[in-house]
Amino acid sequence: MVNTNRRVMIQRTAATVGALSVAPQLLAQSAPVRLGYSMSRTGPWTGGAQTSQEPNYLLWAEQQNAAGGLDVKGVRRRIELISSDDRSDVETVVRTYQKLMGSDKVDLVLPPWGSNANFATAPLANRFGYPFLAPTALSRRLIEMKLPYFFSLLQQPKPMCDAVVDMLKANGVKTVACIYVDDLFGLENYAALKVALQGTGIQLVEDKSYPGGVKDLSPTLRSIKDKNPDAFVGFTYPPDTILASRQAKEIGFNPKFFYASVGTAFPLYKNVITAAGAEGVLGMGSWNSKTSAGAKAYFDAHVASQKKEPDRWASGACWAGLEILTSAVKAQGLDRKAIRDYVAGTTHKTILGDIRFEGSENVGTPGSVGQWQNGEFEVVWPAKIATARLNPNKPAWK
Amino acid sequence: MSFSSWIELIASGLITGGIYALVALGLNLQYGLMRILNIAHGEFLMVGAFITWMVQTSFGLSPLWMIPVSFALLMAIGVAVHWLCFRRLTATSPNLDVFEARGLMVAFGLMFLVQNAISWIWGGDLRGYDFLTQPVAIPLPGGQAQFAVNKLLVFALALLFAGGLIALLRMTLLGKGVRALMQSPVGAQLVGIDTRRLHPLMFGIGLGLSGVAGCLLSMAYTISPSMGEPYTVTALIVITLGGFGSMGGALAGGLLLGVIEALGMHFTNPSLKALLSYVVFIGVLLLRPEGLFARKTRKA
């Protein structure tokens, strides 16, 4: 009897010790993966952030959780998104990420919206050792900072402007006029355009900067119209993209090539300018649902889940970044250094095609140009990723 | 530059200035009459713009129908806001300076409240719709000027509302009471003008005008919950130019600012627009602080 009791007691003690040693790992495995980010839900960045970025984060978490959770080295763990509104304020963005990485110690972070916010937070993420796959950072200076944990998915000013100038040159353009918003995005793109134009024989007949939030561009557009350029290039943000288009229509300025930047690829552009009015307008765009089967599946899932279409530029880059992060976590778990090395050293299969990084820059996706044709924003340049042929004569505004 | 180009440039400045004037009129009414520096004025303008957008895109109703609706709705909100906030402040503030400072704080609170309420209801996305954007050509000696129909409409309606308000203040007994209140609040009360009714009514009309401005702006520009603040700043510049409490001055100040900006942007750079506006603003404050168009003896 005594022997039996002692045996049972030893067995139970062994079982308890065994359970205690394994339990924390089991608990950790079933705990959610905590991903933190700040996002513009109020303030001037909201339009871009709520079109190109946050809907994709939400869709991704929804899809992963529906599949049982994020695959962390073979173990499915639910995603818990920890997010807050940054009020389109850089200081709030920085403080939020400091808290997420410094005191909350979330498992991973997702980047904020826009070049300015990424410029402020990427060095911070690098210091804390958090991989930062930024879908909406367009800045050469950020790339030149050589931050090992920072990866920019969007094509940078040089390849984007090279693509525009290649297209203009191939279509016999002799003169171009340019307006640009006077911030990091506009200044860097304008500088890249000037470099790209060198030696092409295309003359820059007018170049003017404007402040963000401008309410009237017609005086500038009228002076550009007087110079009758073959092409107009605007490095603009969504409200200014629409303002420039509306006012170009208003004053009858209709060059053969009308190119605007952020917002041209937004569904909003078509809704506000109308499909007929948008016909032939060029802009920054790199994909649509015809780009790949994955892109079609993503497009349909976005519409079903978020009740709105994704834009045809940065949304694709954002989704591609989430695809890369999913693969990295599947292969490396939540070891952030290992994730960083995986992202840096792998050619990734995404909805945009193959993506690989040289330093922080995505060199897999070429610079591209999109164009509104029959209610769809088609990729028209370069030919190897085009979804439709370029219309080299923009029809009159309708 | 040809004669027609000059006319076109000045006319485009006048159109923008007409919008500035309309935005400034409501704020001027509130500040000139009651010393309520309603920093949330642009936010109420944004409410008018969002309601118009919602009705236009949901029901396909012409935004023109929304002009009286926006006015009435925002006027009702204005009367309610006055009753809830500023009536109490009037009763508890020991003097006008304290009332002005407290009113400014309340207006700041309203600004955040309204902006976040709209973000919560409709989200922060940019919105817009297409309404009368086709251009119309106006023949001129030596060429022609071309403007979008919606801009001309907005300009005409802005002038109509500004003229209507000036006529109301100059030609009616109500207007006489309001002008008396602007000149001397104590004197007006002594001769029997009921400030308890007149104040909420005028605050409501001020907000109603901001609703109309929002409705008109939504026809020509994209809208977002953060659109209001720059208009408040512009309105402050305009009423400083025109003279606090002077409706004619606000109209003239708005038009002048629009033309100065258009000419400045054409001959220099759009990035210098803010600089131009503030140079004019500071210049007026230094050289003629009562405003360019205000007469010291008689206003409105």
C-alpha cells in the first residue's frame, strides 16, 4: 500500500514538473501574435492612409485569423492588431512606435503611412531591431540612410521618373511642364525628373512648386497652358491631383500627356472626375487585377471585406509587403533578426511579381506608369508589366 | 500677357475670393457681434460639405437643393450650440475680455468634437462628386476666358448670400438692432433690443452661412474631415482685412485676398501663397488695424 502510494506520488510529481516545464511554451504558442502600428485616421494624411494602407492590414489580419492564425514556424497563432490614430502628426507617430517597441514590446510592427512618418520612425525601428516593410515611403534619402531593418516596397523616385521620361521620349515629346508639392516627396521626385530629362532633348518649359493643401492651382496652370507643353507632370497628393485635373479641365489645358501622382490610382479619382473624364490621365500606378492571379484574388478579397476597391499603386505594394512578412514569419518564427535576414536575402514571390531588396530598396519592381482607360487604371509602361497599351493622345476632358 | 489673360487671372482670383468672403461672413457675424472667435467655424463648414456630399451620392439629389437644407440645419445646430455653451458663458463671465477668452477655449473644444464626430460617422477618406465641372467660355476683347460652371455658380451664390446679409443688416429693423448691438452692446440693451434672442439667432445665421459655404465648396473641391481648419485661418485674415464686424469689408477683403493670391501665384510661385497672405495680414494689422474697409463711425 505504502509502495503503491509512493509510486503514485512520484508519478504525479513527475507529471506536474513536466507540465510546468512545457506549459509556458504551450501558452506562448497559443498566445496571439501582437502587431502594433499607428495610422492616420484623422488629419490630412487620412485619405492616403485609409486607401492604401490600413484596409490592407485589416484584410490581412482577417484572412490569417480565418485560416486559424498566422503561421509561426508551423504553429498557427491568432493576430492581434494594436493600433491607434496618429492624427497625421509625425510626433505622435514617433511616440506611438516608441511605446509599441520600447514598453509594450509587441512581437512585430507594421509601418505608418507616408514618406514623412516613415522618415521619422524607420531609424527608431532600426534601433529597436524591428523589421520595417514600408509600403508608402518614397524617399531616396531614406534608402541612403542604409538602415538594415528598413525595407521600402514602393518604387523610388528615380525608377518612377525614369519610366515617365522613357515613355515621353519614346512618344516624341519635346516639351514638359512640372508642378510639385514642396515637401520631401515632391522635391525628391522633381529632382529625379530633372536628372532623368538630362540628355533626352526634352525641354522643361515650366517648373513650379506649391504648398500642400493648396486651394487654387489655376493661375499656375494658366501660365503653363500659355507655354503649350506636350506633357504635364505633377508630383501631387490626392486632393491636389484632383484639383489640378479639375482646373486643367476648367481652363481647357489638355496636353497629350497629363501625368499626376498620388491619388491618380485611387478609385476616388474615377468617382470624382468620372470614368469618361479620367480617360487618358496618367499617373503613378504599378498593378491592377490583371497583373497576376494573386492580384485578382487580392482585389476581390479587398472589395468583399473592406467594401471598397484598393488603389492601383501603393495598395499592391502594401499587400506584397504583408505577403513577404507572412512568408518570413512562417520560415523564421518571430525572431526579428532572422526575419530581417530572410527579407533581405530572399527573392519574394508576390502579387506584384518578384521582389528583392538591394539595401533598403525594392529593385525587383520596375518603375511604371499607369493610365485610366475605360474606367480601369491600366499599367501602360514599361511593356513587360503592362496590362494595356498606352494611349499616347489624351482625349479632351469630359 | 494679353488683356484677356489679365482678365482671366483676375476673374479666377475673384472667384476664389468670393468663396473666402462667404466663409468669412459667418465668422465675422459671430465675432463682430458677439466677440465669439469661433475657431470651429471651418468644422461646421465641413459638416455642410459632408451632408451635401452624402445626399448627392446616396440619393442623387442636386447639391443646389442642399443649400437651404444646409443653412437651416446648421442654423439649428448654431442656436443649440449657443444655448448649450455660449449663453452660459455670457452669464458667468465677469467682462467681455474673459468671455472672449473662454469662448475661444469652447470653440477649440467644438473644433475637435465636430471633426472627430464626422470622422467617426464617415471615416477620414477624401470624398467628392462631379457637378457642373464642364467649362464655359466667356468672350473677351482679344481672346476668351474659360471657367468651370460650378465655380461661376459658387461665385454668384457667394455674392448673393453676402449681398443678402448686407441688405438684411442695412435695410431691416432686425439689421438695425444687430448693428446697434455691434456698435454698443450696453446701449442696445438700454434701448430695448433683446440680446437674449438676437445673440443665438445671429450665431445660428453665422453657422448657417458656414453650412452654405460648405455646401458650395463641396461642388468644386474634394472634402475631408480635416478640410475646415485652413478655411478658418483664411476667414480670420479676411475679417482682419475688412474690419471686424463689417460685412461689406469682409466681402471686399475676401475678393481682394483672392486677387492678391492669384496674381502672386502667377508671377511668383504658388509656394509663396501663404507668405503673400500673411504679408498682407501683418501689413494691415500694422498700418490700419481697424481694417481696410471699416469706417470707425459706422459698420456693416
